[in-house]
Amino acid sequence: MDTTNVTSADLLAQLSTVFESRDALRVTELTNATSLLAAEGTALQAERERLTAKYGETSQQVQDASARLSIQSLQVAYTNADFVRASIPVPAVEEDVFVVYGRILDSTGKPVTGAKVVAASSSGSALANTASKGQGAFELRVPIRPRKKVGKAVATESEAQQQPALDFQIMAVAKGFDRPYTDPEVLTATSQRLAYREIVLPEKASAREKID
């Protein structure tokens, strides 16, 4: 490929293709891992039943088998979470937009659908908003603050760099919560960039906050 006339859009398209290929491979790997873990779980359960019949429910052998099953269950849960994460499509990036995507989860790690998700500035104003969909997936497209103009010309690079950074936090309101929850992380919007975040809602939301 001739690189002398490659534009930023070309590079972004290539990068998106790399992400999609990587995620597709990851999904395949996790699908295989899930099948292996399922078979392993069946074998461990059968072994536990055999040991119970031979040594009794309270025996050390059965306790050890139960511990192995518990560890295996955690591995299954982690693998399932990774599978869902890898299955979420990577959003396209664009100029003058910062993309935050990810999932809204409850305190037990289950996905929350239908939650209102807002990118809230330090003043509390909503920069972007959306709603979580299947698997709790959401995508916020935060517009970067427009550059100041000098007459009819766009401000110089040095002048643009002097503008204050656009910081925000992710706020979520879900069914059963009468108060919004604000994730403590402060994100800085950067043009043509994206970030993945999983927002875990506590059992009780923090003090009420107003969304302008």
C-alpha cells in the first residue's frame, strides 16, 4: 500500500479492522475454552458424586472435590464475562469525538439493560447520553469542545492546546435506583480515541445528583 497519501481516516479504518480481527479471534478462543470448561465441570461433578457415595458427604475427599468445583465455577464465570466483553463490537472513532463504550453491571456482575448512561461534565451538564442495551452494553459519543476561531480562521495548534481539557464522569440511572450513580473515574475526552469501561452499580446509589 502506498503510504504517501494515507489520511487519518485511512489509518482509523485500518485500526478498526485490526480490533475487529483481534476480537473475532478472542471470541473463537473463548468459545473453545467455554466448551472445555463445561466438559471439565461435568467430570468434576461426577467425581464428587462418586466420592460422596464411597466416603460420605462430610469426608475430606468430598470437601476437596467441592473446593475444586468452586474454583472451576469461578473460572467459568470469568470466561463467560470475557466472552461477553469480547463480543461487544468496537465502535468506530471519528474526528472531534471521544468514544466510551462498555457495560453497565449490578453489584453481582449481572448486566443491567435499559439504564440511562450520561457523560456528565464537572458542572453536571450532560455532554452525551444513551441507554444500555443487551448484556448491559452502552456507547457514549462525547463531542470535543469546538476550537476557538480567530476571525474566520481556525485557531492555531498552540492556541487549541491552551484550551482547558474536557473532563467528565460517567453517570448511570437504572431501574430500582431512585438516585443516579456516578463512577468516580474522571475521563478526559480526546479526539479520535476510545475507551472501554465497565460501570458496576452499588447496591445503593450515592447521594442524589442533578443531570442538567
